[in-house]
Amino acid sequence: MNTDKILAESIAKDYAPKENSKIAALKKLDNRAKLPATIFTYSWGIVFALVFGTGMSLAMQVIGNSMVLGIAVGIVGLIGCSVNYPIYKRLLEKGKSKYAYEIVQLAREIAEK
């Protein structure tokens, strides 16, 4: 077995011009439809998890002396975390509806082959 030949072919494949396949285009459209919702959801979740944690720390008097303020901040963080998934679903549905026609057309073309 000629391992040098296999290695050379794999390296050459990285530098060869790539064909734009329909599957790659379909994956790119799918990512374009889903990525904004995913980015927003992670950002929203991280921010409100930090708010919730700050509220817990305040309520347990780790970083301050105000239990009432900690409970209020914690409730805001909890509400923010609770609405994250419904917002994600709505944004995902909006993104999918925006690219639905193109994705369905491309998927039909691929399936007909």
C-alpha cells in the first residue's frame, strides 16, 4: 500500500477547486435559516443566567446585604430564562419560513436525481 500516494491525493484534494454541490447549498440554506435564532438564544440565555446567578448571590448575601433586591433580580433572571425557548421557537419559525421556498425547491431537485 502506497501511503505517500494516499497522503498526496488527500492534500491535493484540499487545494483543488471545489464544485458547488446541491447538498452543500441545501446545508448552507438550512444553516442560514437556523443560525440567527441559535445565536440569539445562546446570548439571551447566557445573559439571563448571569442575572439569575447575581440575584441568587445577592439573596444569599454573598455579594451584598440586600435580600429583597436579590430576590427581585433573581426573578427577573428567572423570567428571562423562562421566555428563552418560546422566543427561540418563534425566531426559528420565522427563519424557516423565510427560506422555506428555496430549501423545498432545492430538496426536490436533489430528490429527483
